[in-house]
Amino acid sequence: MTFLLGEIWLWLLPAFLIGVATGFLMARYSERAMATQAEEHADEAPPLPEAYPVPQAAPPSKPVRKVPPAAEPAARRPAGLHVIRPQEPDTPPATIPEPAPRPAAEPIAAPLPSPMAASDPSEVDDLTLLKGVGPKLRDLLNGLGVTSFQQIAAWSDLDVLTYDMKLGQFRGRIVRDRWVEQARLLAAGDRAAFEAQFGKSDGDA
């Protein structure tokens, strides 16, 4: 076995040496060939770069005209419809004078009793002759300024209401006993008609 290995190495070693020498020679030959080729092309001028195109000035652009936006179509008016425009007056309108202020309303005074015949101190009748009038009621009427038949005969409905409210506990006697009718007959001096309607006057309350 050792003998075989020794034989193989004897054959492999020369082959290895021959391969190394061959590679070295080929490398040297390749370097020389490349140097010779470089020397041959050294005198040749390098290729010029391709000429670049000269930029040409762009032609002047025409000014762009601005087109105004299209106007919106006006609203179509119905046929037969006319637009009435107010006419301006040639002259300014006359100034309307302000109305004069109304005078302040005067306060309404309370209704006063109808005027009665003024009492005459010399004309004092005995009011107890009226049916339903006694001494107390006579004194009350005299205190209110009623002293004669003529005054009572001239009373209106408003006078009756006014004096009736002042009689206190005797309220209602004027209408119930018909004082106005009695006083008219007594003021006229018609005792007969008075007694026929109201009876004889005795002066009792």
C-alpha cells in the first residue's frame, strides 16, 4: 500500500509542476498582449462626444385673450306680462302738515241735581200736611233746605233719588207716599183734589 501511494505521488507531482508552469506562462503572455494592444491604440485620438443640439429659442407665445364668462340667460317673462316701473316724480312731494294736537278732554263732572226753586225764607210751608211726613221727617227736610211744597213739586226723578239717599231710615217714603203728586196739589191750593186722592191731611207721621 505504501508503495502504491509513493508511485502516485511520483506521477502527481510532475503534473502539478507542469500545470503551475503553464499557468504562469499563459498569464505572462496575456499581460504582454494587453500592453502591446494599448501601445498601438495610444496614438489614436479619443472619440469626440456627440455634438449636443443647440437649444433654439421658443417662438414668442401669443397673448391669451380672456373670454368673459357667458352671462346667465335672463328669466323669461310670461307672455303678456309688462313690467311696471315706478316713475320718479318731477317735483318733491309736498310736506303734509301735522295735525294740531287735540285739546285735552275736560273731566266729566258728576251729574248735578236739577235746579229746584230757590227756597224763600218768607215762604215756609207746613210739610206735615203731606201724607207720610211727621215732625221728625219735616225737620230732616228743612235741614236739607226743603221748606215748601213748590220745591217738592219741581223735583225730577234725579232729585227724588238724590234726596231719598239722604233720608236715612226714611228712605223709600218719597216714592211710596207720592210726595211729588201731593206737593203739586198743595202748591196749587187745590185742597179738594188733594183730599179726594189722599184724604184729609191731619199732619200725622
